[in-house]
Amino acid sequence: MKKLLSIFTLMVVMFLMTNPLAAQQTSPGDPGGTPTGPPMGGGAPIGGGTLILLALGAAYGGKKLHTLQKEEE
């Protein structure tokens, strides 16, 4: 019974925390016309950064795996 009450209380708190998010304003509409200036974000490519992050993640995972195998021996 205590577990059921705690789950119910958690659900009520979660609902009350997310309810104010429904009152957020929407973004303004498109003003029309042709855009002037550089695109938002500077037009930087994201492909190179993604490859670097993947390579670093693979290297880190490989090091962790190697350390784990050394500890088992």
C-alpha cells in the first residue's frame, strides 16, 4: 500500500510540474520577405564534428574495454 501511495504521489507531482508548460507562448510567425544576412548558426557544417565525437567515443569505449579485460586477468 505504501509503494502504491508513493507511486501515485510521484505521478501527481509530475503532472503538476508539466502542466504550466502548456501555457508557453508560440514562436512569432514568419515576417515574410527575403532573408538578409547570413543564415542562423553561421552555416557551419556539422559533419566533421560528428565524426570527431564518434571517434572519441569509440576510443574511450575501447580503453574502458581494455581496462576491464586487464582487471579480469
